[in-house]
Amino acid sequence: MMLSVIILNFRNPPLLRLALSSLARAYNAADTLEVIVVDSSSTTETRNVVLHDCAHLFERLILVPFMHNTGYTNGVNEGLRRA
């Protein structure tokens, strides 16, 4: 069974990197996790964190970028749609 984890990010690549690294360390079976990062006001740095720096930590790491701030509720709903 795969567990989906939705992480909302808004202009904070260092905190996102820390959250993804901490999640990978805390959850021993990272291969059974699906991590969905919903990124409001997405930047190149955030994309690099997800697609390059932390991609090896999880079997399934999905980036959902938005060019504008979607707000918390819309971000969660989009994450749920992708799960």
C-alpha cells in the first residue's frame, strides 16, 4: 500500500528541502511513499530542490507548480486530485 503525503510550499526552498529530507529519514520505507509537493508561486530554486536535490529520496516525488499563490485550500485540493 502506498501512502500519499502532500506538502504545500510557498516561496521557501530551504524549508522544503529540510521537510523532504526529514520525511525521508523519519519514514524508513520511503519506497512506499508518494510525496506530492504543491508549490505556489513556483521558482526555479524550488523546482531544483524537488527534481534534483531530493528526487533520489522517494520512489515517487511529484511536483505540482503554480505560477501564482493558490492558497492553502486550493493547494490541498490539487494535491488530493494528484494522489
